[in-house]
Amino acid sequence: MSEEIDGRVRRGLDAREARRAQILESSLQVFAERGFHATSVSDLVEAAGVARGTFYLYFDGKEALFLELLEDLTRHLRENIVGVDLTRGGMEDQLQATVERILATLVDNRALTRILFREAVGLNAAVDERLAAFDAELHGYVARALQVGQAVGIVRPLDAEVSAVLVVGGLREVVRRYVVGTDEMFDVSRVARAVLDHQLRGVLA
Amino acid sequence: MSEEIDGRVRRGLDAREARRAQILESSLQVFAERGFHATSVSDLVEAAGVARGTFYLYFDGKEALFLELLEDLTRHLRENIVGVDLTRGGMEDQLQATVERILATLVDNRALTRILFREAVGLNAAVDERLAAFDAELHGYVARALQVGQAVGIVRPLDAEVSAVLVVGGLREVVRRYVVGTDEMFDVSRVARAVLDHQLRGVLA
Amino acid sequence: MSEEIDGRVRRGLDAREARRAQILESSLQVFAERGFHATSVSDLVEAAGVARGTFYLYFDGKEALFLELLEDLTRHLRENIVGVDLTRGGMEDQLQATVERILATLVDNRALTRILFREAVGLNAAVDERLAAFDAELHGYVARALQVGQAVGIVRPLDAEVSAVLVVGGLREVVRRYVVGTDEMFDVSRVARAVLDHQLRGVLA
Amino acid sequence: MSEEIDGRVRRGLDAREARRAQILESSLQVFAERGFHATSVSDLVEAAGVARGTFYLYFDGKEALFLELLEDLTRHLRENIVGVDLTRGGMEDQLQATVERILATLVDNRALTRILFREAVGLNAAVDERLAAFDAELHGYVARALQVGQAVGIVRPLDAEVSAVLVVGGLREVVRRYVVGTDEMFDVSRVARAVLDHQLRGVLA
DNA sequence: CATGAATGAGTATTCATTCAT
DNA sequence: CATGAATGAATACTCATTCAT
């Protein structure tokens, strides 16, 4: 009998998780199409095919749901920004691989990325904070890498702070152009190589 | 008598223009503080010190007013991005001066810049279009400059498209960090120099 | 075998009754704390420790349950308002005992009394009707007692109708003050004596 | 011109006050009929014949409006409970006049009185506080009067606290019966006399 | 019998826009 | 031209009740 109850509970929990996932997924699509502000809870429940009350059974509101979607993406991203080991050879290949992974992740999560770039800022203190934290993390990561590079003599003398800003901004713009601003595919490998080539060697002849 | 009427009309038009300018200016401040979505028409008329009806006498609505503010800024910017004559010597100095002018303009219009970066996207088809156009313009300008540079042998062989994206993104990020994200001043000249140094020569030793 | 079934049924009914009683009791507490309107069915099922559906298996809804609680209290009260035999001596002692019994009953059911006084009116036609009926019953009881008293010469000539209203109202106010409005105990006997003294002899010297 | 503007402003303010009064009056009727909880903002705006938005232009919500109605009544009442001067003769006549005034005021404001008695308690902390304060004031007034009476020898030795409770409760019940519980008129003078006769002299022969 | 996920009608409240004065 | 009271469609959210498991 306890097994039967366990079974029931288990099935209940599974169903709950499935519902949550279903609402998250359909909401993601709606947000990506309409944008956060233009999306009403009615839009979300309609897309999810559930009643208004059901929506609130799973989420505290559209902002809370949105926050969860953002967390999903930043988690995805963090998992893909793994460190480059400068003591090992083939640094440029490692960097290339990292940039490719980041771009591929964002392409795979195009809807979320679109939301993130288009409307995530200024919605909500919690969202802003989360994004600012991610931003600082990213910037710090690049700046430290440059400083380490300078210490080991790979990187020439330069303003590591500003260069970190430029590297992050360049990547952000690539995403804006090739992931957010279009539905077309692009050659991730080629773009990643061009990015590295530019950032490492500049444009002067 | 026609002169008298002209005088009246003139005075009327001047007053009208002054009112418009006053409402635009006060609205700009409110938008910069509260953000577009958190700002209501009530906030705007209160800040302007005019009646609600008067507001609609001068603008078609809060979005239309916002659009005008954006146009102001993009016009300002356009005026400051003047071409670099690569055939003349001192190219790097010319670029340095251009970057400095852009940054200085944005610092001078911090409120507008903040609005532009924080919330302008996804508000409205018209706004999006205008921003996209400016973006394309900027990108094209840089890309063409790079191609010309390649033609005259100043710029090494590279993917001009991607490099243009990286240059624009780098500048955008600098603005995000040093203009939008803080109220503190920064050394425009030093940052401009670091930007050029990075973009021209890359980071490798 | 029929015995066995009887046993089963009996056990089933007992369990049912126990469940009902448990839900009634916990609901009473919640109503007394939060008040009728501020109490949701969720509060009730949570307090009872049963599922939402189970609640509706035992009661038609929160109003129906509330009505049952009210009936409990009015039944308790009716049982304690036993007639005074004016032909027998010691009338004042009998009245004193009656008032004490009423007050003691209400103190013993403080939660219910509180609900009754604070929020029972205007909830629902059924509740209102029940309360009005109890009210009329009480009023009639006192009025008749006064008339009988007049007939036997114990009560002086007066407006029995109005006096009945005043007697009931006085008692009601005592309950409001000493039972509903506070959690402190009070000297039931002393108050009952003061009540009778006042109502029987007035305040004039 | 300043006169003209003054005129405009004056007219505007008058109109505002008239609207407020109109909404208050129609809301009062609805509350008296349906009761507070059964009344929705929709009911109120429909009764007032204004748009939903207009309602919120004048009141913060239905609770705020309700609070204003209650304040109206308690102000009316306070103005009618003027002290009895025991040093002057004809004390009983003075009391009679006071009771008559109170009853007349409540009859004149039957709708408000009905609301006050039926549903004012337990709605809201602010309302409760206001009512409790009025209650305490009333009780204190009577208790002090009894004590003064005892001091000057008009009132016999008794428990002034409990007697005050009984007097207030008696009056409250009279109102409940003759004002709140029916739409019929009653002989205010006769009832007031019966009330005083009962409270002053009791029921015993 | 018991469960609790799902429902959807209902509620309060906001706010861009209009228009009579 | 200027005003600001009035509008009402739209929005987020609640909660008593049902019903498949």
C-alpha cells in the first residue's frame, strides 16, 4: 500500500513537473515573439492551453516565470564558459572552442537569447541584478585572462580593463547580429575564428 | 496689418516651440529616471507642469514623444561621426578624435543615452526600426572604412563584416560601462586611445 | 455476515462523524482567528489536514459549515435558557442562575461567540434568518416573562416590549465587552448580580 | 482675467465636490441594501452612473469610501450627544431629550446606521479602531455620568461599569430593533421615555 | 472514500486618451 | 490654446468548487 501511495505521489510530481515545463516552454515562445511587455498573462495561459488559475498554481506571475527562463539561460551559458588553460599549448584553439560553444549555446536557445538581449534590462530589480552579476562575472573572467596573459608574456602591454570591455562587447554584438537579429543560421566556426583573429591581432596591416 | 499678423503668428509659433521643447526636456529627465515603461503620461505632464490635454496638443502620445527624443540623439550622433580621410596622414589621430567626439556626445546626453541603451528596444515597431536603421548605418560605415583601408593597404586581410561588428560592439559596450552604467566621469581621451589601440593592434604580444 | 456488515457500516459512520467533528473544530478555530471573510477554504482544509476535495465530501461549502457552527452555539444557548418559575419563591436567585449559565456557556464557546458577534450578520440570508429567529425567540421569552411578572404583580407597570429590548441588549453588550472583546476572565457571578440589580431596580437612588 | 480663472477653478471645485457627494450618496444606498461584502466596485459605479475610472478618481477604493461614510455617521452622532448638566434641574428631561436626539439622528441616517450595525465590524483594522474608539467614548461618557450621579446622590450605589455597559447595550438594541431591523417609523418620544423609565427605575414593582 | 490539480468566473485597479468647458 | 474630469478597455490575480485518478 505504501508502494501504491508512493506510486501516486511519484506520478503526481512527474505530472506537476511536466506541466511546469510545458508552461515554461510555451511562455518562452510567446515572450520571444511578442516581447515581455507586450505579453499579457492571458497570452501565456492561452499559449499554454491552461486556465488562468492553473498558471498561478505554478508561477507567482509573469515576472516570476520570466525570471526562471532567464536563470535557465544564464545557467546554460555558465556551463559553457570553461576556463582556458594557458599552460597547455594550443591556447588559440582553446579560445576558439570556447567561443564556438558559447555561440552554439545561444543559437540553441535563440528564443531565450532574444528575450535576454531585447527586453531583459529594466524590467525588474531582481532581473537587473541577476544580469548585472552575470555581466560582471563575464567581464572579470576576460580581464583576468588578459592579465594572466600579460604575466606570462603572451599578451602585450595594454589596458586590460578596456580591452576586456571591448572583447565582451564584441561578443555581445556578434550575438546581437547573428543570433538575435535574424533567424538564419551562420557559420559558427568561421565567425568564431574571425572574432579571435580580430581580437588577438587587430586590424592594422 | 499683415505684418502685425505675421508678428502674432511668429510669437505664437515661438511660444509653441518653447512649450514643445520644455515638455521634451522634462520628459527626458523623467524617462531617464523611471524608465520608459514605469513612466506614465501622468508623470510626464506633472513634470512638464502642463495639463493632460495640453500634452496631447503637442504630442501624439508618450511613444511619439519618446521617438522624438530618440531622433534627437541619433541626429546628435550622426553629426559627430564624420568621415576619416584615409588618404590624408594622421589617420589614427583622426580616429581618436572621432571616438572622443562620440563618447563626449553620449556623455553630454547621458539621460538619452541611458534610455536608448536600457529600454528602447522592443517598445514599438517604429522605435525598433529607427534604431535598427541607425545600427545598420553605423555598421556599414565601419565596414566600408575597413574595406577602404584594405584597398589602400592600411588594413590587413580580415573578415571586414565580422570586424565591423566587433568594432561597433566594442564601442557600444564602452558606452554601456562608462556612460550608461555609472554617473561618474571617466577619462574620455584615455579610453578612446585604449579602444583604438586594441582594435588596431589586437591583444597579442 | 449481516452483523459484520453492520459493524463495518457502524465503523464507517463513526469515522465519518469523527472526520466531520474534526473539520468543524479546526474550522471554528480558524474562523475565530481570521474572521469569516478573511478565511478561505484553503485555510480550512489546511487547518483540518485534509484535502480540498475531502472538505466538500463533508460540507457543502464554507457557508454551510459556518451555519452548522452557528447552530451548535444557538442550541447550546437554548439549552441554558430554562424558564424561571415565578410562582416559586427565590425568583431572583433563579434569574441569577440563568444569567450565569448563559454567560458561562458563551465563555466556554468563546471562539463561536466571537464569530457570532463579529461577523455573522449580513453573510448570507440563511445565517441572517437563523440569527433573527434566535433573536426573536430570546426577545419573546423576556417579554413574556415581564408580562407574566406584571400579571402576578412582581413587575411594575412598564412598556414590556421596550424593556425586553433593553434587557436583551444589555446582556448582549455584556457579552460583547466581557466575552468577545477580551481574552481575560471575569467574575461571572459578580457581573450577573450587577446585571440583575440594574435591570430589576434601575439606577435611581 | 484672474477673476475668470478664479471662477473656473471655483466651478471646477464645486463640480468635484458635487460628484464626490453623488458617489457617496449612491454608494451608501447600495451598501445599505446589499451589504459591504456583497457589494462590488462594479455595483458602486453602476449605481453612481460613472465610469470605473471615475470612481478611483475620487476614492482610493471601496474600503476608503466606506470609511468616509462611517466617519460621516460618527460625526453626526457625536454632535448629538451633548452632556447633561446635573446641576441644573430637570435632569430626566435632559436625558430624554438626548436619547431622542440620538434616536432621531440614527433614524435620519437609517442607511448608514444599518451599515454600521450590520457589517462595520471586522472589515478592516482602521474601521475597527474607529468604531472601538467611538464605543469606548460612549461607554466612558455613561460611566462617568453614573459616577457623578452617585457623587451627588442622584444615583444609588451600584456597579457603574456594568450599568454603563447595560445602558449602552440597551440603547444599541433599541436601535437594532427600531431603526436597523425595520423600515417602519416608531414613536421616538415614547420609546425614549420607556428607555429612561426602565434604566432609571428598573422593572421591579 | 480521499486526493489535489485544474478550473474560470469574478474582483479591484490602472492609465492612455478624449472632449466639453 | 489650455484645462483636467471623465472614460472604459485592459490587466493581474483570487478562490470556491469540481472531478479524474
